[in-house]
Amino acid sequence: MLNDKTKVWFKRLGTAGFLFFLIKGLIWLAVFAGVGNYVFG
């Protein structure tokens, strides 16, 4: 069984991972929107 320290570490890692991929996804959406606006605008 996992001890409390390990649980906290995994929870922190999960939150950091979620935020990382969320921000990365938003940046890619902005990049594609900017390129689309430049090409088709």
C-alpha cells in the first residue's frame, strides 16, 4: 500500500501534468488560430 507521502507526490504530479497539458493545448490552439487567420484572413 502507498504511504501518505507517496500519495501526496502522485497527486502533485497529476495536478502539474494536467496543468502542463492544458496550457500546452491552449498554446497550440492559439498557434493554429493565428496561422489560420494569417493564411485565410
